[in-house]
Amino acid sequence: MNDKGAYRPVVWPVPPDAIQITQHFLKKIILSWGVIHLFGTMIFLCFFGFPQNTFAFDEFDSVHAPARFSIEASDLTLDIKGRMRLGLHDLEGEGGPGHDSPTDTATIGTRSPFVDLDSFDLSFRGHWKEMLWLNANVSFMTDETYLSAIYFEYKQEMTSWFSHGVEVGYQTPVVATDRRTVRYPFIATNYWRYPEYHLAYAAKFSLATETALSFYGSLGIMRPLKAEPIHSSSEYRGTFSTVSYSSAKAFSGNAPTGTALLRLNTYGANVEIFGSIGKISMKEGIQTLVSDFPYYRYLPSFDASTQDALSYWYGGRIGYNGLGLHVMGEVIASHEHLLDRVGMYVQAGYTLSRDEAFWFNSIEFVTRYERTWLRNSTDLIDDSHAFRSPETTNAVSWDYQVLTLALRSNIVSDFVSLRIEYTFFWEENGIPALEINDSAVKNNELLLQIEARY
């Protein structure tokens, strides 16, 4: 509307060629579609229900965290759940006064053990007549408090063989799953650990008594790229990092992203394929790659004028849960601008349970092997440099092999539990073409953690 109160049309700038015009209008259509459906879905959901346990793995859903406290008033019910984790972390290497530097960049591997409040979380699950659900998780740290999830959820059984649902809000991607350890695998940290804003849809087809085919799809906003720690605690100064799709936030150049997952479950076994695609912007995307990788700007295809770039990741997962046994394998490949990465892990666990016991009623053992690598990272950029190098300032470019041994035991019913994890890291940072061998770093980690749920 202009100064005289008359409406005037909105004029979109026209790109110079037909391809850019097409991309320009498609982007506008996708964004408009997402906004319209977001508000339309929220209105629709107000008239229907939001049962829980529909989409990505949620540590505070009714299966993994039954409600202990509930407040009821008329048709409204509020379930309150919580968790406290206190951990002793010890990174391999000599510690104590005189060994640790202020940043640990000069003395990587010489860090002191410390005790840390790993998390203190409150989860609120509000619902009206078992129809309307609003779920929120709040995380408290010693130096900050933040909202780790808030979302609406709806699920409706249409027939005996078909059900579907919708989720709207701030939550982890639909690909997220239960890692069963405190530390996240590399590819979890890189791709599906951190929450996004999305509108998601799920459909489930029951093919037989113990067999079902499920589809999950979401339209969201691209998360920023950010360096995140590879260890179980974020309090290590100068810890090695990996470039991840971090928690969603508003930034210049936000673009839509689409994610989909197809899952087949049968008699405790499951097979999944999934993928996500979108564009990263210059800010919080390409700039992160340039600043975190010392030799990124020297890659032959690098163009400093690029404002956005294609980004996608895809993979698969296979697993089995039953009779106390847990087995899972996952692989993900990705492309961000000029960066191509691959990661995988396989893990197995077994749980011994004494259902009627109050003390030490269960103990779980988990072993996980993982590997992650950058494609073509050892190719020479010039006569004396490759994208990868053994300097600790370029540790983000290293390949890793990782072995995690974990034990979890319920000490007092399902209220207090103890976790013990030891993680071995093997770094691959040499450059064969320059006859530079791998340089090992003392980087293994021990975690002793006590957890209380209420």
C-alpha cells in the first residue's frame, strides 16, 4: 500500500536469463506453498488431535520416558518430565597444572579431567482430551538456557491398515534415531542431531500383522553450517570439530529444504532409505566452509563470488531390535558446495533385564565402530599442499576411525542410572602424495556419567 492508501503490485526482480527466472519463481512458489500449508495445517490441527510418538526419535516420548507427574484441570492435562546428567570427562593425555594451555591448540591431548553438568532438561507434554498436543523441551546449562524442541503433533488412524499424521514446529529431522550412547556418532552430529523448523507428514501402511511400510516427508528451512565438537562434552577448549548442520536459526539467505524417509518394519527388523536436499547460502554456509577449512579457498573450483550452492545428503539404515538384542548400521554421503563427505557406523548391543527388581534391574552393553572421510582430501592442490594436512589447525579435514565401548545400568529402578563410555579415535591425516604419514594424536575419551530421570 502506498502513501495514498492505494495498493500497488509487488514487483519481483527478474534475473537475466531463463534458467535463473525458473529457479527464482520455483523458490518463491515453494516458500509460498510452505507458508500457506504451515498455517493451514495449524488451523486444521486445532480441530483434530495430536497423539505422541509419530516422527523422529524423541528421548522424552511416552515410550522412553513415561510421565511421573501430571497436572489435570478439566479437559487439560500437562505431563512434566525431566532428566539430569552429571559427568566426569577425561580426554586422553597428561593433565593438571602446567600442562593445559588456555586454548589447548598448542598442547592438544594434554587436558585435565573435569566434572560437567552435561544436561538438565525439563519436558512438558500438554494435551486436551487426548486430541491436541503441544510438546516442549527446555535445556538448562550452567551458563545458558535454551529451548531444544517445541512442536505440535497430530496422528489419525484412518483404517485398520492406514494411519497418518502431521508435525509442525522446532524438532530434529525425521531421520533422527536412537543412538543408545551419550556421544553421538559422527554422521549423527553432522546431519540429524540438531533441530530444524519444519512441517512434516507421516503415513503408515500396515501390510501384515508384524509388517508395516512408513513414509516421512518434511519441508523445512536450511540449518546453518557450524563447527561442532566430536567428543561427548562441548566444554573442551580447542576440541577437534566436525562441520555440521547445526540448530536452526534465522540468517540472511535462508532457503527451503526437503527431507524424506521410507521405512520397512517386519518382525523387529527395519530397513530405511532417506535423503535431504536444499541450498546453503554464503552466510552461515559457504563462509563457514571457507573459515573452517584452511585450504578451502585454494580448491581449483572455488569462486569467491558464489552466493549459494547445492547441498544434499542421503543414506540408509538397517537394524533389528528384539529379545534384548540391538543391531544397527547406517551410512550417509553428502555434498555441500565443493565438499563431499561419507560416513558410516555399525553398532550392536545387548540388554539384560530383571523386570521385578528394584536395584540394578537392567544392564546394557553397546559397541559401535564408525568411520568418516572426506572424498579427494589427499589430492594435491599445488606442489606442496593438499586439502588435508596433519596440522591440528586443520583437524576438521581429517578422516577418522572410532570405536566406542559403552555400558549403561539402572541402579535404582528406572530413576537413577550409571553410564560408562570409552571412545577410541584413530586419526587419518597424512598425505601419501607428499610422503607425509599419519600423525597420531592422544584424543581418546572416558566418560563416567550418572543420570536421574523424574
